[in-house]
Amino acid sequence: MTVPTYRAGTGPQPDPLPATARAAVDDLFRLHALDLVRFALMLVGDQSTAEDVVQDAFLGLYRAWDRVRQREVLALKYYLDLSERDVAAIMRVSRGTVAAASSRALAALARRLREDQ
């Protein structure tokens, strides 16, 4: 089983990811896909459907990677009170990437809070 790829005209296109993000999701897929398919198989009772469910889940992760990364930054930086340097080391990204993700996440959070009022 492989992560689905898309050709022009064959359906929705996933957002392009930086190579490091794509590699991270690919690593997660290689490490966990077989176990997740086994679990999905217990739930749906059909191998093909179980594989589709797992592929759809990982495609969703590809599409949502930026939001996942932003939440990771917020949790590490504000919940665990880690420095940008420490967050960058844990996430294996630059401090600039941490700062940018943090800024985007805080802006998104502020927008959401304004919408809820």
C-alpha cells in the first residue's frame, strides 16, 4: 500500500508540502500504516476498504500538515513552556520555522476567538 498520488484532472490536489514535511508524513505512513490497516480491517471487515480508510487518513494529514505543525508548536512553546530553540530542536526545524508557525497559529487562534464572540 502506498500513499495515493494525484495526476492532473484525476481529483482534488493536495496542498504542496515542503520536502521535510512530506518526509515526516511519509515516515509516519511507513511506520504505522500496516498496524492502522489491521485496526481498520477489524472495524470495517474488508481489506480494500481498510486500506482506503488509512490512505484517506494520511491524505488528510498531508492536507492539514500546516495546522498540525502549528498546534505542535503551540503545545511545545506555550503548554510545555519550551524556548523556540528547544521547540526547533524537538521538531527538527529551524528557529525561524518555529517563529513563523507560532505567529500563524496565534493569528488563527485570535481569528477563531473573534468569530466565537
